[in-house]
Amino acid sequence: MNWVEIPTAKEMGAKLDYLSDQLFRAQLIQPCSKSLLYNISKQLKELRQARSWKYTIKESESIKFVPIKDKKLGQIAPRVYIDVAVNPPETDDKPPFSRLNTTIEVIDLPASNLQSRWHIDLANRKADGTYQAGPLFHLQGGGHKPKGNRADDLKVSIPRWESPPKELILACEMIIANFYPDKWEKISTQKKWLELIHVGQQLCYPIYFQRIQNCLSGQPQSVLKALWANRINE
């Protein structure tokens, strides 16, 4: 992936601005979440043409989607929060993320009980520069709630499933497609929406799928091993 394909901070700010407008107009997110996205967009735009940028949406803030009916629980509402840092990679075969933790949760209302949590993460890096065991980008269930009681954690942290990275735009698309399918059908073919999705896909997918493609040509080899974190420098 050539570094020029990474959106500038200003460009990404504009995309998040459009994301907030689209989700709010479609009555998918709460007003407080629109305001939160606006503030993040403003911060990114102030960095102008920088191609190294980052932002964090804390669990206590979250992008909160509107409630929907559930047969077993009555009402549930998904939410998403993220910690992401983008930097031009040293070489074209490296992903552009130096930090990525995207978390999707489902809350049972009105009791506000957590029903499920999913992370799409970049593997943690140890002090010696090596990565934790598992795919470089992975999907993991459960996990620790920020500032939560460790006694409430799920005790088993594996498996970590290989998964392409998803920044905020693609995470929101996944939520809409699963929880609000009728609204997703309406917006999924709109030109400006597809331009928005394209930015997220170009940021997240090229290096990931290039590694897979490399395994599907030439000598037989394991895709999973090629996606394993300790293979990133090979």
C-alpha cells in the first residue's frame, strides 16, 4: 500500500463528518453521538494535510445507536468505540495502523446490561517489539471492560479469529447491516455512502488481502500462518 493512499487528517475528518450526518439523518444514532463525531472531525481537520493522525472514542462516550426490539430481551442497542492511530508504513507491504482497537457492544435496555462485546484488534506488541500470539488483526469475543471489575471478565481470551481490520466507518457499516437491515438496504447503494465506505476499505483491506492472495498463488502455504502476528516482518 503506497502511503499516498492514506487519507489526510483533513480528508478523514470530512468523512467522519459525513458519517455522522448520514447516521443521524437515517435515525440510526443518538444526538450525543452526532456531536461526538463532529468534535472528532473538527480535531482531525485542524491537522490539515498530516498523514499521521489518531483519535479515540472512549467506552464512556461511545457511538450509541438507537434501540431496536429483540424477541428475548425486549430492547437492545449496539454501540461502538475505538482507539486508532494511522501512520504511513515503512514499506508498502505493512499495514498503516500503529494502533487499532475497535469494540462493538450490545446493551440490554433499559437495565443497561452488557449482553455481548466484540473486539477487532491489532495484536498487542511487547516491550521487546514482538507481538502477542495470534493473527496480526483478529476478532475476539468478550474481553475487559474499561475501568470495569476484573472479576466480571471472561476467563478465556482465545481463540483470536483472523479478521481484516475495521476502522470506525466499516464498523458502523457492520452494525447497520446486522441490526438495521432495512435502512442498510436504502443507503448501501447511494453514491456518497459508497465513497465513504471506499475510504475505509482502502485503509483497511489492501495489505490484508494481498497477504492472502500471495498464499493462493505459487507453492501451497497456510493463509493463517501468513496472517500470524510474528510473520509481519517476513
